[in-house]
Amino acid sequence: MERAKTLGIDAKPRDGSPAHQRAYESAKLESFGPLLWQPYRAPLLSVVDTKNKPVTLDEYKGKNVLLIFYLGDECPHCLDQLVQLAKREPDFTRHDTEILAISSNTPAHNKESLKMGEVPFRLLSDEKLENAKRFKSYDDFEDLALHSTILIDKKGLVQWARNGGDPFMDFDFLLKQIQRADQ
């Protein structure tokens, strides 16, 4: 419009829509939440290890926790993620970060899982997918678990999360996020 006015053209905007336009109520974006994303308190984690021992985030107070929700050892993408993550585990340990891998497999299945080989982190069971649902690692519509990677800082706040799609493999990115959270 400004350009048209500089040329001396008296143009008025007109609506070329085929039907009447709905009048939207304007609202301030702040009413829908903060303008910038903020870390939030991690949901309750209540899983069991291969010995059927309960595991919660309270056990890891004062440490960073990297939660990996995986689909089980029958998913080749998940296996690749866990094997690659196992190779990088010393990097995470240096940054005071514990890795917890969670699936709907039974504790006995996790204990006997040979497809993964030795992994230097705990394989945990969420048989009823209750934790997957709390951590948004579950598709209610399709009624199935999702791949998820969730970084929880030493204060118990979710600093970063990715749910769905392929398993997350950019471990350098995660290490940078841990360093940023620790500052």
C-alpha cells in the first residue's frame, strides 16, 4: 500500500475471498503461555530394572538424566541408537549424566536381551506404558509407543525433549545441551 501511495495510486485493499470472512477475536499470545519455552518439572518416573527393583528420578537427584524411550530390541533403529549411545557413554559420564533406556519389555526380557550386547546403562521396563504416556512418548491415536529422547537436568527440569520420528542420534548436540544446562 505504501508503494502504491508513493506512485500516486489511490488503492484500497479488498477482500477477494469467495465467502464472508470470519471475524477473529484478537488475543495476546501471552494468554496461551510464556513467549519463550521454559524448562519444566519432569513428570514422575516409576519403572523397574532387570531385577524388578523400582527406579525413580529421585535416585538420580543432583545428576543429569538422559531418558531414552525405545521400542524394544526388535526395532533395529532403537538397537542402533543404544549401541551408538553405549559408545558415547563415557562422554555423558564426564558431564555427570546418567543414561536410562526404557521400553515396554518385561524385566526378564531386558535381562536376557542379547541383541544389544553389553550396554553400560540401565535397561528399564515400563510394561503398561504409563511412563511413556507421562513423558509424551506415546501416540494415543495409534495406541503405540514412540521413540523419545529427554534430557533432565540436575534440578529435575526437562531441558530438552524430542518425541516421535526416528531415534535421536545427535549425541554431540545433547552434550552441548547438558553443558548449557549446567551453567
